Amino acid sequence: MRVLLVEDEPEMAAALRAALHRHDIVLDHVATLAEAEEALAGPLHDAVLLDRQLPDGDGLALLARLRGQEGAARTPVIVLTARGDTPDRVAGLDAGADDYVAKPFAVEELLARLRAVLRRPGAVAARVLRVGRLSFDQDNREASVDGRRLDLPRRELLVLETLARRAGRTVMRSALEDAVYGFADEVQSNALDAHVSRLRRKLADAEAAVEIHGIRGVGYLMRAA
């Protein structure tokens, strides 16, 4: 899962990055509306966490533009703000926010709200992905084979999720890297191939009845064996 955080408070951003990292979520962080628009024009994000009081304006202005864009119109957006009075909440929801969380908040509550908006119709069609004997629970961030949990490192889990979401279709190498690495991550030339190789071996050892095929010069494809 890849989430965009639009937040100008460095301490808040660092805390959220650490918390979401522990839940195998890639977090891209930007601090202004201008940076957010540039980020949203790039790799697709599963959700947006949007502060209202930003250096170059109100986050609701970005939300209004986002809702007017084809394809991005239904990207779930949770507004995070210190402006938690009823009129402010109403304004945020009327502008198209899927949820509105007042600061300060508990990270576990935010994660629960994030899972809730992703379960809504139009966000993600299926929360449990199945390929062969493999299942991936997107809410609990767990992979299993016939009910037996697979213990996978964070980035192998992200590779698995991305390929399973598009099972039967080729995933471009660039798209897979976008799903696994955040803006601030340094990516070595063979890092992705190493993750895929280790994941392929673990799926074979678990008898998951899943194949991951490398498409030379293009990307990877996952399908039932």
C-alpha cells in the first residue's frame, strides 16, 4: 500500500512515517500544496492524508481539484487538522473528504480509519487477494497459504501485494518500484530483482501454487501455477 502525506510539521510527518512503516505501508511525504500536486501527477497512491493549514494554502483547495480529476476522483482522502470544530468538519466532508481527523489523534485510530475508507465501494474492490493457494489480506497486511501465515519482510510483502493485485497481468518494472519504494528511498539497480527472487523461492517452498514470471525489459507477472 502507498499513501501520500501532505503535512508541513516535520515531527508529525516523521512520527507517521515510522508508524506506517511498521504496518508495511509506503509513505510519501510532501509539505506544500504545490508539492502535493506534483506527487499526485506521478505514481498512484491508495490514499491521501491531507493537512488543512499548509504554507501555500488550505488543503481543501487541493481536495477540490483532486475530486475534479478523472481517475483520482475516488482516491480516499482523510483530512488531518487542528481545526476540529463542527463547521470545519462539515466543510471538509462537503469538499469531498472521506474522513476528517482532528489533531492530536492516536495513530492506531488513524490506521483504523484508513482501513475503513479503503473498504468502501470504489476504493479497492477486494480486500483479500487470492492467487493459487495464496491469500493476501490487505487490511491486516498478512500473506498466507491455505491459512498458514507467510513471514515476509516488508518489501517482499509489498512486491507480493502489488503483483497479486494485478494477477494475470504484467506489472511494469517502474510501477513495481513505485509501489515498493518511497520518494526518499535509494534504490539500487538490482534491489527489486533480489526481492522478487527471494519471494519466488519462499512461495515455492510454501507450495503456494503461484508463479512469478520475469518479462525481460518490461516487468513481472504473477499467476496461478
